[in-house]
Amino acid sequence: MTPEQIEALFTRKDGSYTFARWGRPIAPVVFGVEDSTVPVVKGAIEAVATLAGHSMAETDPELGANLMVFFFREWSELLGIPKLEELIPNLGPLVGRLQDADATQYRAFRFDNDGAIQAAFVFVRMTDEMAEIPAESLALIQAVQVALLWSDSAFAQTSPLAVLPDNGATVLKPEIAAIIAAAYDRMMPVAANDASHALRLFARLRLDPES
């Protein structure tokens, strides 16, 4: 990838460059799926964390769970979740906007004093189209999109996943995997608001020549 392509992945619609990565171990919890699906979602999160060289935890000492993933059928269901509005300010108006947009997913983040991701909330509306996506692929997409604070349009047109032609397996695209790994380099900042950060990411990419 070129520096310009990397920069675009973290440039928001208003033109601002905004990057953040997790600053603490990720402690996920999953709601709205069968028990058998929970390990699939958590496994995808762990796989991306391992790729990044970042750690997982059973619990967060401050928050309990710091990554909450919700699956549901209708946005209105969120209004009935106890105490969710304490975690997501202005939940009612937000649900209204998501309903009007016919959105299928939404992510909200909290940040610590250093600008690193402190907590994240992932909401996935399981439409008939979303339900057709294999659970492993859907989980991996969500894990990738919550690993970093990407642009609000980073994957709007192109998926971060690819299908291997030889066996049909779905995998993370090598260039996206390389960016995640580079972003978690210990010499890189946990947060950045200057586009020169994209150049530093570019310098750390380590793609397999055959990929």
C-alpha cells in the first residue's frame, strides 16, 4: 500500500486524521448469540490481537468488560437493554439516526487520557443479508474494525477480508494485517492526529513478497 492509501484509512469524512489503538488488554463479552457462537466471536478478536502482539484478558480491572459486542434484529431492541444509555450517551437519538439510515452496524469508542482506546461497543443488526455471512467471517470483520480507530469510511467500499481462490477460505487481507501489526509496534504512539503518522506506518509494513 502507498502512504496515501494508508492515510485514507484513518482520514475521516471531515478531513481530519484520527488514529488510536488499544492501550490495555482487551476483555470482550458477547450478547445476543447462541452459546456456541460466543467462542467464534472471541476467537476472532483473539486472532487479531495476536496478530497485533496485543494481549487479551478475562476481565478489565476498571470496567469488567471493555469490549462489548451486541447482535440483534432491530435497533429499537437497544432501548430495552438495562443501563446501556449509561454507556452510550444520547442512545435514543442515536437509535433513531441508525434506523433512518437503515444501518447494519455501529461502533462507539472510549479513550483514556493518552488517547488510546479504553473501551469499545460494537452493535450488529442481523438483517437477512447479514445472516447469510458465515459466523467466522462476520466475527473477523468486527474484530478488525475494532482493533484500531479506522476512518468512518475505511471499509465502506472494500472489505478487509479476502477469499482464497484455492480453498475458498476467508482470511484477513495481508495489507490490512500488516497495518494492524505496524500500528501496534512498541515504538509507535497509541494515538495520533497528524497525517505524518501514516508515513511511519508505511515504513513499518512487513508484507510477505508472495502475498
